Amino acid sequence: MLENQVDRAEQMPSVSAAGAPADFPDTSPLGKEDVMRLVDAVSADLKGFTEQLSARVDRTFSVESSGGHVRGSARSGQVLEMWIDSGWAASSRNSEIELGLTEVLTQLSEQSSPGELAQGPHSRAIDELHALASDPQLFLRRVGLLS
């Protein structure tokens, strides 16, 4: 009975003093199929990221203020055009004009800039490949090229 408890304890993940599982690198062997699956998953994730990024920065966005008196367009975070209704501007307070301009410029910035995509692609497969590449010795052992 004690032997079963010891066997179960050895199978459980190690726990750090903070109560979280200890971070041990995976040393299990990687076959050709495992590596190819990982490369295929990373390729698919990168393709999806590229499509998202292109949709965000390679497109021209046009927005209009809530009052319709200010319009603008931008592409890749660069303002291309701004339009202000001159009749409205002539009879409006500076603060109203500023509000319309700020509203349009804020929307253009949010829509045409990469935002969180500027931090690069993230996925489980990309993280796994990065971890493998960060320790070449371990990677070579896992694929059977080092003993």
C-alpha cells in the first residue's frame, strides 16, 4: 500500500514553495511527425496572424463624427484625409470643433493601427517552438541527435 502511495507521489507534478507546479522543461522524445505537426501548427498560426494584421493595417478606414460634421480616413495609422463642414465650423465654438476632431482622430487611430497585434503573434504552438529554440541542446536531445 505504501508503495502505491509512493508511485502516485512520483507521478504528481512537483510543487514550488508558492504552491504552483514547478517549471521543468519537457524532455520527452520528439519524432519527425511531432516536429512536423508543430511546424504545421506554427505556420497556420502565423498565416492567421498575418491575415489579421493585413486586415487591420492594409485597409483604408473612414469614420465620421457623431454629429456628421467631421470626417476622416486613415491607413496603417497614418491620417490620409480630414474634412470639416465649413458652415458648421463657422458657427460652432472651438470646443465643439475640437470634440469632433478628437472623436474622428481617436476612431481612426483605434481602427487603423495594429493595436495589440503590434506585440507579435502568440499561440500555444508558437510558444512551444520558441521554448524549443531557446534551448538548442535540449531540442537536439529530444529529436535524438544528442544523447
